[in-house]
Amino acid sequence: MRVAYASGMISGSFAGWWERWSGPDTVGYMTGEHPALALRGLAKRFDSKIAVAGVDLDVPAGSFYGLLGPNGAGKTTTLSMAVGLLRPDAGSAWVLGRDVWTDPVEAKQLLGVMPDGVRLFDRLSGGELLAYHGLLRGMDPAVVDQRAAELLDVLALADAGRTLVVDYSAGMKKKIGLACALLHGPRLLVLDEPFEAVDPVSAALIRDILQRYVAGGGTVVFSSHVMEVVQRLCSHVAILAEGIIKRVGTLEQVRGDRSLEEVFVEVVGGRTATGEELAWLSR
Amino acid sequence: MAVPVNVPASPVRPVSARHFVRLKLRVMGNNFRGQGWRVALFLVGSLVGLWFAVGGFFGLAAPGLAGDDRYALLVAAFGGGLAVLGWLLLPLVFFGVDETLDPARFALLPLPRRTLVKGLFAAALVSVPTLAMLVALSGLVVTAGMFGGWSAALVAAVGVILGLLVCVASARAVTSAFATMLRSRRVRDLAAVLLAVLAALLGPLQIVGLAALQDADWDAFTRVATVVGWTPFGAPWTAGIDMAQGRVWAVPLKLLIAVVTIAALLAWWSRSLESAMVGAASAGPARAKPGLTGGVVAQLFPRAAGWLQRDRFGAMVAREARYWWRDARRRANLITIAVVGLFVPVMVNLGGQGFTIDSEQGFNPVGETSPVLVSLSMLFVGLLAAVTLANQFGFDGSAYAANVVAGVPGRLELRARMTAFSLYVLPMLAVVAVVVALVIGEPTWIGFMAGALVATYGAGLAVNSFISVLGAYSLPETSNPFAMNSGAGVVKGLLTLLAMVATGAIGVPMVIAAALLGDAWLWLGLPLGVAYGVGAALLGAYLAGDVLDRRQPELLAMVTPRR
């Protein structure tokens, strides 16, 4: 019941306001010759550990791009460098043709980011947080009010009222983080683990919103290690392991005639328990 | 169908305090790994600690070395008593406690509370300040030994160790209790009052002490020392002296007082520890508060910031203003400013009789307070208020990423932070100026006092803008407002010192003006001071903002806690 209700909300209002947000002046970015996100030779070393060892990536505009990788593969590091949160040791990143590190103001305007493992300003209520993000992006207060109300409504966060974000559940935090990233109508959405620790109801809602966003001409890049979600949503996939892109292409190219999980485990080189070890588990 | 529960075949080995100590050493060691500057800072901190320790040692050993047994009891009672008082109050006001081992991390382990408290206590003992204290207070052993031989030295040694335990236990118990209290908003006012009372106690004590010093009535002094010697503050320290001076019957009683005190403090700590552990896991059910009247933008702006434009600058000021109140860590800082800012000037200026020693060589031989002395105390309050911002980005932690992603210009960011903090501090400073002026009976001085306050505060904002951008460090994500990362203690101390010295240097013209300009300063002080302060702050934001623009990602990395 809850899902149906939420989906109904979206089909009713979300599609409408999304078209209103993305005015004609942004059309050039959607259809332009620039990829939505381009990475060249991004590398980062922490002390003695090489986290990312030269990543090249082209995310076509209008694609739904999944960045796959096991824990510690360098997904978060790569995305952080791509959006200007972490200065790379080498390489560069472009958002729709704007260099993130030399022309940050232009690039960041086109960009919506939801980092993972990063706190929000969580001693604000959800509404206050949205207002802060909107004004920080230089938006008109009236527009902020209207969009924030719609987002809170669609994401089923309006009931939380003035509860501080610090008291939100994990799923609610993800949803308000997504709302903050969407508020200013970015052309590229970079999400780090958007489905981590999210209950199925919220996950369905987030999926629905992201699909509509891409259908409306936006581009989504997200990292995940949940094969099922990636397989369902993505048009393009890159598999990252040990700081290097191992496979890249459209979902069909990467997957071939096998399941994505098979390809992933093979590429990453995992092992499965043989049954000899851990015998004490089955006493 | 009941599934039989398998008892693990291997017996559970008991956890002892040794494990906690080793864990702490390991965590400290890992913190240093690959961070040369942390090792360097740790060494510097250790050297400073050693310096003070040696100084304290000779101070406390002085009666013994000089062979003057008249002062032995005095030094032991007051020196030791001050040490306990310091351990009790300094963590609250300034330094915080080292939470290398955060109690909340142990919440899920099947540890009896007794084991936990013993372990955490043992781990707390392993620290540079404790070792420095041990060195310093060994001076008492020397004194006792000189007068009473080996037996007295032995008793003194036991006393010193017990005294040290009292120090550490009191620091832990008090900060833990306060952390719990400050987290609950209902009692935050009570906490403020309590802090105020504690700080207020320092004032009368000092005045009494200085008055006594001047009269040089050693008998009266010794009587006070005798009384202090029977309180937990002095009992462990004076036991050795009692032995040396032949009051053997007092020794077991005093040691007993110390032991009972330690036990009581640990029991208290153990109680607040439990709520700290539970509180960290969950701050209670999230209550949905009614609201959503008006737009979200209107919600963001507190009433006191309602005059602001609804733009980037306004939003940042509003958010910061909300944070100074809602974040327990920041609120604790505000309370400290309010309390210390009021009491220190009153103490310094009312204790005028005591300060005649200083002012006799100075400007006012009468022994009354003077414009220079008042300006100096205002200087102190101003720089103390501003130094709160020395790690302003550390308060935000990784949440600062939002501003980096939005690409906020550095100058705007710093100006907004200054404005929001000033919303709280400027009214406080005004109250300080008025109250102090009235208390010392010089209402005409309000103008230049406020001028000196604002000038130093503004200079401090400028200095601390740089410090906060260049020397930020991460704060642990616990709900204990007094918690710090290990190693950060030294960083914090050095940076704070640096900021205060630099601010003081910039603020000194206000004191010189007060000395030289005489009556004209009564009128010129306020406008000139305000212009000086505002100018300094704006210049600081302008210059430091430039640095910030180039360092945003690096700053974010510095304030993000390592996990």
C-alpha cells in the first residue's frame, strides 16, 4: 500500500515539476557533445597505499551509470575526486566539459552530489537543511520553499516536521541527502552508495526518482556493490577493483550472456567457501 | 522447538585492566603511524609537560631542600590541593579529556561495569599529564624524606600515588557527568550555573589567599593548610608530612580519606559512564515535532538572524547560529566564554589589593584598579572569546563537504562564520563591559572597556581565521562535548597558545592607548576600538578567505575523522 501511494505521488507530481525545473537554458548541456562526466588518469595515494591508480571514464550524457566494486576498491575515492571533494595526485575531471579542479564554480553548479560516510549538517531539521542547501546554491528563496516542500512530500519526509536530521533513521538520512543533491536541479547527479542501509520502501522510491531524473535528460553516476540494483537500473557499468577500472561499457557489453554477479566475482577474483573451513559454525 | 544453545567450548578468559592499557597504547601508536608531525607534536607536548613537571618537583621539594619545616605542610596542602582543583576544573574549562578509548565503543562487549571502569581508569592513567604530575608531586616525597627519613618518604610516596588517582578519577568523573548533563537540554542551564559556581569559587579563594599572603600571617595560613589537609584535596599529599612531623595517628586516617574519595569518584564515574554509553548509542526515540509553518527558508533563520538577506551569506550565518546553540560541543564553549569572561575581569580588578605587588612597579601605586589593568583583563576576555573559533571547521567535521560541493567562496564563508558567532558573543561582551564597570565602580569606563573588548575580539577573529584554515584538526564524533582525539591535545594547546599570543599582540595598542591617552580615551575608546576590531576581522576574512579558496579539499580532509 505504502509503495503504491508513494509511486502515485511521483507519477502525479514529480514528472511535472521536474520538467518545470529543467528550463530550456539547460538543454544545451543535455544534448551537447560533452560527456556528462569525464575522468582522465585520476590517481590518489594515501600514505603507502595506492587507493586509485589512474582511472579513465566517460559517462555519456543521459546515461544511468553504475560504478561497481568490492569494499575498498576505491569507489568513494574516485567519486570524491570527480566532484571536487578530494584533490587528486594526478589526473583531471570534467563535468559537462567544465574542469572540476580549474573551473570549480561552473562545474559545481551543474553537479548534485550525495557523498557516503559524510555527515550532513545534521543538527538542522530536514526542511532547514534543504533551505540551507538551496540558498547556498544561490537559489531564489521562493523557489527553495516550493521545491523543498515538494521534495519533502514526495520523499515522505514531511511527517518528520522539525525533527533534527541527526535523529532520522538511516533511510531517512539517505533520502534527505538525495533531496539536497536534487534541489538545485543539477544536470549530473553523483551518488555514493545511495542504496546502502536503505529499506526496500525507500529504495523503491529513490529508484523511481532517479529513473525519472534520467528520463528527463539528467545523468546519474552511482556507486554500489548491490548487483541486483545495478542490473535493474543501469544503462552503463564500470567495474572498479584495486583502484583500476577492470571492465567498462554498456550493461550488455559488460555482462555478455552471463549474470552481472558472475562477471563481477570473476573480475574481482573472489573465492567461495568450500565447506571445509568454519566447521564450528554448524555445530 | 527450542534450539540448544551451545556454550563455547573454550573458557572465557577474564579481561583485566592490562588489556585496556595495551589497547590504549596501541591506539595511540596507530594514530602516530605515518604522521610525522603528530609524533613531533607529541614530543613537543611531552617536553613541555616535563618542563612543568621538573618545575613543580623543585617547587614542592623546596621546603625539604631548604630544610625549613615550617612551610612543608603549607606547600603540600596547597600545592597538592591546587593540583586536584586543576584536574577537576581545567578539563571542563579548557582542555577536554582524552577519549582515546571512547566508552561507547565498549557498549556491545559483555564486560561487567566494574571491569570497564577499572580498565578505563587504568588506561586514563597512561598519559603524559599523569606522568608529568607524578614527577612534579614526587617533590613531596623528597620533602617528607628530608624531615622524616625513609618511613616518611614511603608514606609520602603512597600518598602521592593515591593523590594522583584522586586527580585522574575526579577529572574523569566530572567530565563524564557533565557530558551527560549537557547532552540533555533540560539541564543545560543547571550545568551552566554549576560551572559558574565552580569558577566563582576560584575568585574568593584567590582574594583570601592573596590577602593572607600580604599579611604574611603564617599561623593563619598554616591553620587553613591543616584544614585543607583533612579534605580530599589535601589528605593524600599531607600524609607524608604528618609522618615526618610526628603525627603518626593522622597517617592512616588521611590515606583512608584518599581511598574513600577514589572509590566514591569511581562509583560516580561508573554511573555516568553507563548513561554515556547508552546515550551515545541512541539519543532516545526521534520525536516528530510539529512544525512546517511557513516555508523552509523561514524555518532556517532564527529570530535573532531574521534581519539577514535570504541568500548564501544569510543561510550560512543562520546555519552557524543554529549550530552554536544546538551542538553541545559548541554550546559548552559559549558557556565557558560567558563564565570566564565575567569572572576573570571581576577577580582581577576586585582583587586589586592583591595586585598591588604588580602595579607598584606599574601605573597605579594606590593598589586600586586602573584603566591599564582593566584594559588588560578586557584583552584577555576578547582573545578568549575569539580563540573558540581556532578550530571552527573541526566542529563541522565531514559535514563541511556540503560547502565544498557548493563551492562557497572562502571570504564569504569566513565572514558568515564570524557574523554568526558574533551574534552570541557581542551581547556577552557588552554584558561583560557593563557588569565589570559597575562592579568596580567606574561606570564612565564602559566605553573604552567595550572598545578594548571589541578590538581584541576582532583581532582574534582575524588570527583565528588563519588558524582555523591552516591548523584544523578533526574532533571525534561522540556526544561528549569534552572529548578530543589523543594527540590533538597537544595540537590544540599549541594552536590555542599561538592564537592567543598573536591576538594579544594585535590587541596591545588598546592597552597602550589606555595608558597614554588618559581622559580622552574615555570617549575615543569605543569608536576607535570598534573600528579597529571590525577592520581587523574584515581584513582577516579577506586574507584568510584567499587561503581557504585554495585549500578547501585539504581542509575537508583535515577535519574528517579517520575511521
